[in-house]
Amino acid sequence: MLDWWYWLCFWISLALFLSLVFFIIIYVKINAGVADRSGGNFVEAVVCQESEIQENGMKVCEFGRDQVLLVKQKGVISAVGTKCSHYGAPLINGALGDGRIRCPWHGACFNLKTGDIEDFPGLDSIPCYEVEIQSGGGVKVRANKRQLESSKRVKDMKTRDPKNDNVFVIIGGGPAGQVCAETLRQEGYTGRLVVVCAESVPPYDRIKLSKQLNWTIDKIQLRPDAFYKEHGIELMLGKEAVSVDTSKNLVTLDDNSTVTYNSLFIATGSVPRKPDTPGSDLENIFTLRNLSDAGRISKALTASSKVVIIGTSFIGMEMAAACISTCSEGSVTVIGRSDVPFSESLGKIVGSRIARLFTEKNVKLMTGVTVSEYEGDGTRVNNVALSDGSKIPADVVILGLGSTFATGFLKGSGITMNANGSVPVNEFLETNCLGVYAGGDIAEAPVYAANDQKKTIGHWGLAHYHGKIAALNMMSASRPLKAVPFFWTMLFGTSFRYAGHGSYDDTVIAGDVESLKFACYYCSGDRVVAICTVGKDPLAAKFAELIYNGGKLMKRDLAEDPFAWATIPIAATGKPQEATPATTEESAPAAAEETPASDTPSAN
């Protein structure tokens, strides 16, 4: 009798316990607002109260098993993904502009209403979700479950329509060419789309080459091979354009084949400058431009190699930093003409601190000298003779002496070129020839941040942007250039960010240069034309967004508090709003370490 009563109580207790667990689960789901709709394809949730987000404020909220970034502007709350599609930077730490948010690391921008990428680097957009404000003030977010599977998304694209006889040709397999091709398909172009690539591999993330040498193409290509087939993008790999005839709309390739075009975009980038210094034809003297170059350098390097880098450019200094991870301590020497690295671009104070970063790692810096001869055994280099009479032992020499524009094939084409080989274009990136566009390194184009002065700028992100603008205008959109150059590099784990453009006559330092937590403002007269920051994110992104929105930062604005300007929301005019200061919840922890990379070689 007792046994029967015992088991009855046990089963009743178990049933009650399981019922309690079931109701707790249901309760949590109801209170989280989670409910499947449309056959279970959608998720929706009340993620917070509207009152929790101030005007020009941002908040990361839990959304099922994921998170969502809420932004309130002009009384409207938008919901987008929390991470930049480029390298995963937390966007809550970014710069809020007028209707868009800029990544704090590398300056990519995303539209708050659509999630579409508007400025670069990167190729992908971010998720964007439906928002409904409930009667009680709850903020309900609704998303397709597929949107939650990734922090990035590819915009919808058309593919090839055999009935469309138009042919658009892109010469150049870098970021400008890649973005141009993708944008054309995104904007509805269905004709034949040809991308001529001099290299035998698909477009890839070239800026990684100066940070690590032993890449394989599958690790760094911008899109998988199937992407191009799916969207009808015809890659002509291992083919080089040797001439363009604008009177016949004809491109001739190095195998004597030809392609006729209706519209043409030229983004061939630049090639490393090689000196005519005696001995420069010896073996183991390298330049770095492409994946093959990186492979050859990697093969030549050993732990016992004595490496000499010629040039204190960003490529040269990044290569020096990369080599010390392979070579023994004290075996890397950098030789530069200037007394201080980057003194022209970043100023002597910042340049001197960068120099100390290298000497602290036992990289030898020899400045104020030039190379008089490369000495060898008749085959391979073994010494670098300098202008001061000294000689540096060398097993491997890497040249970082700048570059020249890869536009020689345009001679006689009818396309106007400058004496240095760059191609002048208008605000639509169109050359003097109707329907022919140029972008990236080679384009002498108006720079919005420099009052539309025409400049050539070899930045990775700007090359992406040129590709987008060229594509829109090939589709007759009449979209003018409007971008703020944004540059970055990482040296020994320290990120340097630079936004803006223009010559300067004074600098204002805010913060501590020695501890690598500072901002350097570059001033022309009373106007701040550019900023370099270290350990002060998202200051560079905020400056870029301020300038983009038509604002100005003056030197006098820095006198009392050099960081106060960054706390004021950016209105459409770029002027301070008479509203609540921009707010965010506490900065999110880094989603992932920033990938050591710079945008130095746009390679477009």
C-alpha cells in the first residue's frame, strides 16, 4: 500500500515539475515577444521600450539568440545588424551620421533604413529589420530567420540576359573593378559583363599581402568562383589589355583577342617603381604588388635571412613588421631618404613615434641616406651600399619606393592622360571620352573633402567607392563623387587611422603620443583638413562623417576641449544640432580583434 502511494506521489510530482518547466518556457517566450510567423520563417520580439533610446542614441538589444542595433534619428527607430560587414567591428562604437552609421575601424558606412553599404571598404551590406512601436511603447523587431544567419548580406543582383546585347567592360581586377561589376548587377544591368584581370587568379584582398606573405588565393579572394558564374560576371583571368581604341569602342588584349564595349571602366591601378640603381637586377631583390610577389618573398625568407627594406613608405614599414615574425631579432633594416618616416603625410611627431615602434622591436632604421649600389656575387644580392659609404649585408632586399600608374596601354587611345600617367576625370569619373570611365589609383578625380580639388589617391576604400560611382554612372545615374578619404594601418598591433585630405601648415596634438592614445589634427590656416588617431576610436570616423555631411572643424574649436566636437550629433548640414548630445549605451566589447591590415595598396 505504501509503495503504491509512493509511486503515485512520484509521478504526480514529476508531471507537475515538467508542466512548470513547460509553462516557464512559454512565459519567457511570450515576455520576450518571440513568435514565429509566415510558416515559421519569421521571428519577432519586443526588445526594449522606446523611452530607452534618446534622439541620436544607439542601443544593442538581445533578439532571440542574436542581437540587434537600434538607432533613433528624427524620432524614428531603425534596426540593423550589430557588426560591420568588413572585419566585424561593433557598430555601436561607430560614428552616427545623417541616416547612416560609419564603422569605427575602417570607415565603411551603412544606410540605417536599408542596411546597404554606402561607403567602403568591404563588399557586403548588413541586415536591416522591420520595426514597430507598440501602443505601450515597446519596440518590436521582426526579421526573417535567414537574416539572422549571418552578420552580412549580399544585395540582390541580376544575372546575364542573353537577349541584352550591351557589353560593359571593366579593365582591372582590384576592388574598383570588383565593386563596379557587383554594383552594375545590383542596379539591374543584364547585358554581358566582362572583367579583364591581368593576374591568373580572381580579385582578392591585396592589402593583406604586406602583413603576411604566405597566403593562398582561396583564403583572400574577394568572392568565391561560383559567385561570378551565378551572377554572369565574365572574368578574363591572366589577360592584359594592351590597347584601347575609343573610336571603335575596342579593347585589345595581350593574346590579340578583342572585346567591343558599349561602356568601359578602367581601374588598372599602379605598379611598383623599380630603380635603375646599379645591381638592381640581382636575384632576391623584390617588389610587392601581387600574390605571386608575396609568394616569392616568402620562399626567400628564412630565420637567418638578413633583410633590407628600401623605403619608409607604408608598404615598406609594413613589410618590415611582417619580416620580423620570420627572421631573427635584429636582422631587418629599413633604409629611408627622409629623416623621419611619414613626416610629410603624418608629421614629424607622429612619424617619430612610429619610428620608435620599430626600433623597440629591434628593427634598424637608417634615415637620410640613399642606395648607391646593390652588390652581389654576380647572381644574387649580398650587400646594399649606401650614399654615406656604409654597406649593409643583405640576403633579401624588398623595395618600397612608391609606384607608377599602370596606364601605358592607353597611349594613342584618345583618352586624355597627365604627364605622370594618371587619367583626369570629372565628378562622375568620366574621362574626356563619352562612356569611358576611370577610377582607383589612376584617376585624378575631384576629392569632396578637399573642396573638389582633383587628386590621385591610392586608398583601398576609395577604390571601392570609385567602382560604385562608375557603375552608377555607366547606368546613367549621374551620381557625383562624395567621399572622405579614410586610411588605416596596423603596426605591431597598434592601429593608426587617418581621415580627410589636404596639405597642412600646423598640427594640434590631443592626448599622449608616447602612450599611443592621441589624436593629431592637421590644420590649413584655421581649418582642420585631416585627423590621425591612435587609441581614440571612433574619432577618425566621426571626423569623416562630419566632413561628409558638409561640416567643418576649426582649429579654434580645439582650444578648450579638443574632443568636445565629437560629442555633438551630426545634422544633415554637418552643423551641431540643438538637440540632445549623441548617446550610446556602454561601448560593446570588440566582436573580434581588428585584422592587421592597411589600405595602402589599392591595387584597383
